[in-house]
Amino acid sequence: MNQLLKQFGTQSGGSTAWIWQRITGLVLVIALFLHYLFLHFLNGGNVTYGEVSGRLAMPLWKTIDITFLTAALYHSVQGVIMNIHDYVHRAMLRVTLVSITWVVGLILWITGIATVIAIKSL
Amino acid sequence: MAKRTFKIFRFNPETDEKPSYKTYEIDVQPAWTILDVLNEIKWFQDGTLTYRRSCRHGICGSCAMMVNGINNLACELQIATMKKDPIVIDPLPGFEIYKDLAVNMDPFYEALKRVKPWLINNDPAPSRERLQSQEEFALMGNSIACILCAACTSSCPSFWTDGEYLGPAALLKAFRYTFDTRDHGLDQRIEALDNKHGLWRCHKITNCFTACPKNLNPTEAISKLQKRIVEEKL
Ligand code: SF4
Ligand code: FES
């Protein structure tokens, strides 16, 4: 049991999480660039609900923002888990903290996706 | 001869409640290293001072310690290069203290053993040596020059928080064999490397690179090893 707990949350040793952390990092660079470009520069920095919801009503933007959300959440959840693995060495506490982080990440992801999908143009 | 002041970490777990620093004023000769100063103290002023040394030529790796906040080899570090006074000498951080500057290196050697630091190749041995071309040899870089002094591992914050972390020295050793074209042992090492206490604990802090008295770059080696393991897994 203790052995099982020790391994829990380590994800095939860590290489899978590590490579996805890099991939989502790359996605974030592109998505953040698009986000800033369209939200803060191209419209003269004039962010309004109507303008944002108008864009988010388009399937292409829904896809871009869902990708953005997924990458950002995966990247941050993995970042927090990385810190937990760095500092928490008591197996039971680590399992609890890693689980809480995943659950919070999942709830945020579902909420975010539901919002993006539901948005219609004003 | 110049008079210099040295503040040296002292702790005897059998008699002292907590560590303290003791200050020594030493007449230093122009070409002296930190090790010369420690010998001067031990042999002529205070025989209770404890530290490790052996070769005095920067090759055995015994005399690594922290001088003015940076890990280094006592026998290579010239006093004349240090302007600041007093010069503060501490044991290698991150290890249990045996006495004064001598630390318990067991976790360092345990980590080293986990990466199987020897050539793994079950092919029948050729009648002469297993040849390598210059290009093949170059793949290992200068990692073969590591003297296992532990200056790098002891400077690594990931090692401070996780005493079971392999650490830069063991990972550099794993790199040295993984990128040795004569070695076939990656599948035997991968469990230790692709592990919670393995490669992925490195956050590229580069303290190891700053600390290494042989100017080796464990951080770069770890990056190459990470890429190699990921390719292996894909
Ligand atoms: S890599 Fe450098 S600092 Fe680390 S053990 Fe080898 S020689 Fe010492
Ligand atoms: S005494 Fe051997 S490396 Fe310093």
C-alpha cells in the first residue's frame, strides 16, 4: 500500500508530464500572442463585452479559446504538482494535495468550457 | 606574507548543542590555497578542526566545501584571488554534518549507485579495446572529467528539498554512459532516471554549473538526457 502511495501521482516517472508541460508551454506562447493581439491591440485596447462575445460566438474562436484554456490549465496544474513533488515528501499528504490540484483544475476546465460553448453573439 | 581572517564553521554533534563559527587569523603565503590554511590551523594552531582532503591536486574530490557562499575545492582555491575579509568556510550544504567541515556523503554515493555508473555491454568483448571514433567520443563532452567531489549536488536546491533526488553528479554520470556509444545500458538505468526523484526534479537552476570546480555543465547534460528519455518513451 505504502509503495502504491509512493508511486501515486508520479505519472510514468514524470517524462509524460514533462513533455506535455513543454507542448502546452508552446501552445500558450502562441495563444497568448493571439489573445493580446486581438483583445488589446487590434481594437485599440477597447475591450467590451459585446466585442468579446461577438468573437467568441464564432466556432474558430471557440476552438482557439478552448485550446488556450486547456493548455493554460494543464500547464498550471502541472506546475503546482511539480512544486508539490519538490517539497512534499510525506506520501499521504502528497497524494491528497496532488488529487485536490487535479480536481480543482478539472472543475475550472469544465466551467471554462461550458462558458465558452454557451456564449452567443449579443 | 599577509594576515587574513578566516571564519570557519565548527560543530561537534557529540558535544555542541548548535553549530558556531570560529575565527582564525593566519599569516598567508602568496601561493596558498584554502587547504593550506586549513592545514596550517590543524597542524599548528587547533588540532580539533576536522575536514577531508587527500590528493591536494584537485583530482580526488575529497576537499569540496563552501567558501564565501560558493562550493569549491579547498586545494584549488587560491587565497590571493579572494579580496573579501573574513573568508567564510562552511561544509557542503545539504548533507548531514559529521564534524566541522566533514559531511555524510552516503546519499551522494547512493544516488550514484542508482544510475549504475559503469559500462553495460553484454556483447562478447573484442580481443582488444572497444574502439570509438573521435566523433563518438565527443558525444560525451567533458563529462568524463568529473571527479565526484559533490560540489554540484550539494549546491542544488532540488537536492536540498528532496534528499533522494539523484542530483547533478549522478545525472552527469548517467549522461556519460548513455551517450557513450559502447554502452547498451539505458533500459537498465531508465527506471532510476524517469522517476519522481530522477531527471524531472531538475529545474535548470544552474547552481551546479556555477559550483563545478572542473567547469563541467551538469545542467546541459541533464537537458540532453531529458530529451533522450522523452525520445525513448515516444
Ligand atoms: S560535475 Fe563537477 S561539481 Fe559535480 S561532482 Fe563532478 S566535478 Fe564535482
Ligand atoms: S584534496 Fe583532492 S581534490 Fe582537493
